[in-house]
Amino acid sequence: MNRNELFFGVDVGSVSTNLVAMEPTGQVVKKVYLRTEGNPVAAVQKIFTQLGREFAKAKVLGVGVTGSGRQLIGAILGADVVKNEITAHGVAALQAEPKVRTVVEIGGQDSKIIILRDGVAVDFGMNTVCAAGTGSFLDQQANRLNLPVSELGTLALRARHPVRIAGRCSVFAESEMIHKQQMGHRLEDIVAGLCAALVRNYLNNVAKGKEIQPPVLFQGGVAANAGIKKAFEDELGFPVIVPQYYDVMGAWGAALIAREEQVNYQKTSFRGLKFCEEEIKISSFECPDCANRCEVITVMVAGAKISGWGDRCGKWQRINTEATG
């Protein structure tokens, strides 16, 4: 296995931070799934510390970053490409299944749908209000039932008579689950009902108005739940595919995009593994220069300002570019 030259892809989310180390061929040689725990900087440093032992001699050709924390982590890493999650997940889905027409992605705090036609994303949707259709809600219910979240799927598959649970609101869904338990319903039937409720919530909100056509790829950490997969297949009436790298598809997509765009940046801007040992400080201030009163974020690494953003006019971005250029 050739590990002398690699592309890195990083997906920084509110619940998990994921990394993929990829060969120039597109083959994944390493994937890491780590809980963010409210500190994306520490999570990324921990991941790259682990990688340093394994890939210390590898030549990094490019780095791509995506996810809700992409701007911050992209600045710290010296990423060559910073892309939104829709683009990253779409690119990875097409790499896994070139004929894919629908991507269903459910993560810890958000969920999304991507509609692809002839290899191009033509529409998408994301959850905006409630966490009832996300992995965090499953985590909460697993904890309440004193079960590992990994067992919910297999438990749901053993259901004989799944109960009906309203899934539009996480608070109401939990109350209804407790009520079903008190009535004496079997745990398997309740968990299967929960899976079905989550899927209905997704289809009625995130996917509302979207034309879901097969092949459908199911991505994100929740794709590991066999009960959710079956519930989707029951609702849609056709098979749903869980790709090999379902839990790190955003990171894989970021690495693939870094490879595609290498022609534009030629040589990587990656700061190297030394950043794992450097002191990183993040601060913010309100710019007083106009009525917009923009909140500007600044990043300091080893005492040097490396990035700033948040201003509408671009003033602080220009200042930081000049300072580091």
C-alpha cells in the first residue's frame, strides 16, 4: 500500500470531527471518527497527533476541509480547499456510486438531502428547526433506555408490532415513548417505532417537496443504524445503499475536492503536523468602523495572527492576508 503521498480531508461538525487520509488514486488508507466534545481545535489536534505516528514520512499533496467548523479549522491547518457540506457529501457519493440520484445524510445535529441528476447536484435541503430527526436524539433515547446507541438498530429489527410514535418534535416523541413503555409495549416495538418516526420526520421536513429517486445513498453516523435503514426502505419502497465510508463521507469528499483542485494551488499550504504542539488562541471583537458593527473572529497560532473573518467589507481579511502573505 503506497502511503508516501496523501491528501487529507477533514469534516468538522458539532458532534464529530472526521478525517480521511487518501491516496492520489482516491483510495482511503485511513479514517478517523472522533467526538468533537465542543472543542473542534482540540479534536483536530488530537487526530493529527495520532496521524503523526503513522504518516510522519508521508508527503501531503493537499488538504480539504468541510463542516460547520470549516472556516476556523481551515485557517488553522492551512487548508488548500474549504467547501460546504453539500458539495463535499455530493462529491463523495458520486465517487462511491457514480449513478447515485439521491443522498440522504443524517448526522449528530443536522440532516440533509442532496438531489443529483447526471452527476450534478440540482437541489438540496437541510433541517432547520428540530433535532428529532438527527443522531443526537437517538443518543438521548439510548441513554434513557440504558442501551448502547449501536444496539438500537438490531433491536428494532426484532420488532413484531412496531408502535406508532409522533416524531415531529423530540420532546413529544420522548413523552410518547415513555407512555408506550408504561402501557407495556415491548422494547423492540418501541425502538422500531422510534426509527420509523425519525424517518417520517426526515421525509416530511428535510425531504419535503424533493423527488427521491434510486439509487439512494444513506450517509452520516446514523446510517450505521439498521433499524433506520429498514424504515427508509419501508417508506420509500426500494433499497437504500449504505456506502463503505458512510460515517466519514464529508471528509472523503473534502479530500477528493482537494485532489481535483490541486491544479489551482499546485503546492499545498498545509502547516504540517507541528500545529499539534502550537498554542492556538481564538478571540473576537466588534469592529467600530461603521454602523454594521461586525463581530470579527481572529486566530492566533504560536503568537502570530493567521486569519480573521466575519466582517462584511473584507477589511480585516485583507489585513490578515497582508500580514501573513
